[in-house]
Amino acid sequence: MTTTELVLQLSKYVIPAIVFFGSVYYFTNRWFEIQFAKNKIKAQELKKETQTNGGLKKHYFPMKVDATQRLVLFLERIAPNNMIMRLYNPALPAKAFQQQLLENIRTEFEHNLAQQIFVSSEVWKTIVKSKEEVIKIINTASTNLDGSALAGELSQNIFKITAQLNTQPTEIAIELIKLELRKELES
């Protein structure tokens, strides 16, 4: 086989391979450029949409509703009567039950801490005050119990204290949250 024949044989395979890989390279780059342009256009449209008051509200409002739901759920879960019904264990000593109730409040609060960015300062202060009032009720209910008291006695004391209140601390905060959301809906 001569050099010319060898070059011809090689070019039979090399040239189509070069053309094929060149085409793949060109079309792949072209596809990426088109996708980049599409994403850039979408980003510009989203930016324009969110710059208008309605666009921002369109994206913000669902998150606010979600946060409102979570905060109402938090308040319902820490309401003394609901918490007792959920966590009650009659064999548990009163002090251990008190600690369990307080730990539950702390955990629930920490879990929902970030939701404060979606509500007004006034609403958040009311939620914190509500939480503190519930803690105060639990601690007050445990003050007159002796060391051998069980969870049932603590529960009864909590029920007595909450029965004397005109409105539960958590109910006040829930109503304020609802009011703020209604105002947002109307505007």
C-alpha cells in the first residue's frame, strides 16, 4: 500500500468523523445559547412582573397565607387544653408533665420562628405574649402541687385556670392574625 492510498483510506474515516464531531459541537453550543437566551428572557419578565406592586404581591401573598396557617396551627397546638389532650400521660409525675408541656411549647415556637417575617410586628408581639401567657398558666398551675402529684392533678389545675379566663391567650393572637390577613385580602 502506497502513501497515497493510505492517506485516502484514512481520509475516508477521518473526514466524516471531523464533520460529525464539528456538527455535534456546533449544534450543542447553539442549543446552549438558545436556552441561555430563553432563561434570560424569563428572568427579565419575572423581574418586570415583580417590580410592579401586583407582581410582588402575587408571589408574596401565597407565602403569607402559608405562614398565617402555620402560626394559627402553632397557637392551636400550644393552647393549654389542646396540649393536655395531646400529651397527657396519667402515670407521669406532675413535674415531668410540666417539663414536657414547656418543652413542647419551646419546640413548637422554635419551629415557627421564621414565620414572623410574614406578619406585622404587632401580630408577632401578640403571638410571643400568648406563648408567655400559656407558660405562665402551666407554671402557676404547678405551684401548689406536692412532689408526689401526677399529671392528672396538674391538668386539673390548668383546666381550672383556663376556665376562669374570659378568652384564652391563644385565641386573642389567632383573631389578630385573621384580622391582619383579612385586611391584606381587602387591599
